[in-house]
Amino acid sequence: MDFALPPHLVPTLERIDQLMAERIIPAEREVMERGWVGAAGLLEELRAAVKAAGLWGPQIPKELGGMGLDLVDHGLVSERLGRSPLGHYSFGAQAPDAGNLEVLHKWGTPEQKARWLEPLARGEIRSCFSMTEPENPGSNPVLLSCTAEKDGNDYVINGHKWFTSSAEGAAFAIVMAVTDPKAAPHGRASMIIVPTDAPGFELVRNIPIMGDAGAGWASHAEINYTNVRVPQSNRLGAEGAGFLIAQERLGPGRIHHCMRWIGICERVFDLMCARAATRKIDAEKTLASRQIVQAWVAEARAEIDAARMLTLRAAWTIEHQGFHAARDQVSIIKFYVSDVMMRLIDRAIQVHGALGVTSDTLLAHYYVHERGARIYDGPDEVHKMVVSRRILDRYGVKR
Ligand SMILES: Cc1cc2nc3c(=O)[nH]c(=O)nc-3n(C[C@H](O)[C@H](O)[C@H](O)COP(=O)(O)OP(=O)(O)OC[C@H]3O[C@@H](n4cnc5c(N)ncnc54)[C@H](O)[C@@H]3O)c2cc1C
């Protein structure tokens, strides 16, 4: 067992750290203040700097202009990028494009790849993934109302979606729609590419997240699809393969998310320790002199390290033994790492006192915009249920 960083990756990680320190982190304040649309020019400059440094698209295959890293290496890079809210976007590794890119790469036809995948990989367009519906439980995704009915060579799509992240400004959505309501539950839906300028595609609003509706890539939209007509050649994979593809999309996606969350944890940990070390609570002593803060620091260190090891183990298992062998490990990191992150953000806010709930540090941004981590990609409770079922089955527990 080797816990060292892979030697071939070390120079890359060092160059990423340098770019993060010199360009990305100093740009944070302006992007936070002006928003993702207002600061679009600055964000493009950051992307150009990343491309010039040869660090664009760590997870994007080499033939598409990326670095082509495997899951473990990309996980380690993702942690570094996660230390800034601008990291993944600046390096072309942001959700939901990263997942959509993987789906198009594996399942796209040559025509779909030329039209959508190649400009997506170059960062010239953005995309979104449109599955969740306000009227149905996202935690049980086989319950979908959105339909795609065949008409000649086309599909006609009707549905109501929400939490389609990054829809504003996206060139296309990958829409999960029922193509055969009579099929077995997991064979009913298909993934279909819908250009966002198709007639009948209506972005109703960006949904406010604890009061912040965001903009552009940093937003979550409610969308109506009303008689949206697209050619059947826009379907990804076989008819009814939507859930199969979704499952494949989510496996590596959870590694990316968890390593990004660990990057956030490291940033928040730094903020918490720095504040504890400098905030005087009387003439002599700082907050760091208090045992309860010391316990928070030690506990956080242990939890972040445990989260990282669990996530890298899951990445390694997917890479070497396939997703099926890693199912439980992936569920475990989904609920464990999101929980570690949210507890740490909350403690760091507590250490900062009133400053913690202002927008003068990143903590409030993380508190608002990372809370969803315990809900998306399968709510934590569902992952716990899945893991415990497989364990308890071995003890003969009847369902
Ligand atoms: C920030 C954010 C970004 C998102 N981005 C996207 C996106 O880009 N595209 C997209 O399609 N969707 C997206 N989603 C939606 C997300 O996938 C769903 O919110 C998620 O699947 C949960 O569905 P739901 O909100 O309908 O909750 P529900 O299914 O109504 O569940 C509510 C709660 O019930 C509990 N629960 C549910 N089932 C069980 C169970 N079996 N046992 C015990 N407890 C249970 C859980 O605590 C859960 O949080 C996003 C969500 C968030 C918050």
C-alpha cells in the first residue's frame, strides 16, 4: 500500500497550486461581488491563463484537448481546484459540463460529438443536465412525468423541470424524458440532447438558493419544455438507456464532487485555524487557547484526512475493479464527505463569530451554496439506506 502522491503527478500539482495562488484565488473577490455573468471577462482571462499553462481540462480526454487524467489523478487535482469557488470553472472541470462531456464521449454519435462534445471540451459552450422535476421525488428518479413522444423522425418533449444547474447561458440540455411508459421502470426513460434555443424551451427563472438566484453557470433553473421538437438522432444511446447512462455518469461524478468538497474543507480549515490563532479573546489569549476550539481543529483534521482516504480508495476501486465493485464505497463517500464539509463550515463560522455570517469571508458563500451537497447526487439518507441494506442482508434481515 502506497500513500504517497503519484510521482508523475507531483509537478502538475505544483504548477496548479502556483496558478491557483497567483491568478485564481486573487480573482475571487471580484467574481463574488460582480457575479458569474458580470465577471465573465475576468473568468475568460483565467481560463486563457490555464490553457496557456497546459493545464486545461484535467479530466478531458487528450484527443479532445484535455490532460486525460485517470480518476485517482483527477481526484487529486480536483481537491486542489476545490480550494477556490473559481477553481473547477477556470480549469474546465466544472459540473455539470464534466459529467455531460463524459456521457457524450462514451455514448455520443460522431455527429453529436462534432456538434456538442468538441466545443464543450474547448470551453466554447456550456451545457446543463435536466432530470429533476418539482412534482416528483428526485430521490426516486424512475418517477418522471416528462415525456418524449415520437412523431415522424422527431421526439416531441413535454415536461417541467427544476434545479437544472447552469441552464442560463447553456447551449444545450441533456434531458431525461420517458420514451416508453410501458417499459420496466428502469427502461422507461432516455437522455435526449435539446438545444436551449429550440422553440418551446422556456427558462422560467433562476431559483433563489437561500435568497441568492445567482447567474450564468452559477445558477439553478426552472424550465418548461412545451412541445419541444428535436430529431430522434439527438437521443444518447439506446432508447430506454437513460438510467443506465445516468448511473455511469454519477459514479465518477461523485469522486469529482467529493474531492472538490475536500478542497473546500482544506480552505475552510485554513480560515478556521488562522482566525483561532489571531482572534484575541482577552488581553493575552487567542481563541486557539480554548480547549473546545482545539478539539474542533483536531477533529476536523482527522475527518478531512479520513474523507480523503475514503474517496481516493473509491476512485482507485472504480479505476481498477469497475463501478460495480465500488458501489458501497461511492455511497459511503457521498454521505460522509458532505457531512464532514458541512460540519466544518458551520464550526468555522462559529469560530469567526459575526464575521462568519458576512460575505467578507468565503464561509457564508460555502454555507449557502454547498448545503445542497447533502441533497443532490442522491440524498445522504438514500445512500445510507443502500449501504446498510447490503450489510444487513448478510445478517439475514428481511425487507
Ligand atoms: C444545488 C443543487 C443542484 C442540483 N442540480 C441538479 C441538476 O443539475 N440537474 C438535475 O436534474 N437535478 C439537480 N438537482 C436536484 C437533485 O438531484 C434532487 O434535489 C435530489 O435528487 C433530491 O430530490 P428532491 O429534491 O425531489 O427530494 P425528495 O426526493 O423529495 O427527497 C426529500 C428528502 O427526503 C429524504 N428521503 C428521500 N428518500 C428517502 C428514503 N428512501 N429514505 C429516507 N429518506 C429519504 C431525504 O432526506 C431527502 O433529502 C440539484 C439539487 C441541488 C440542491
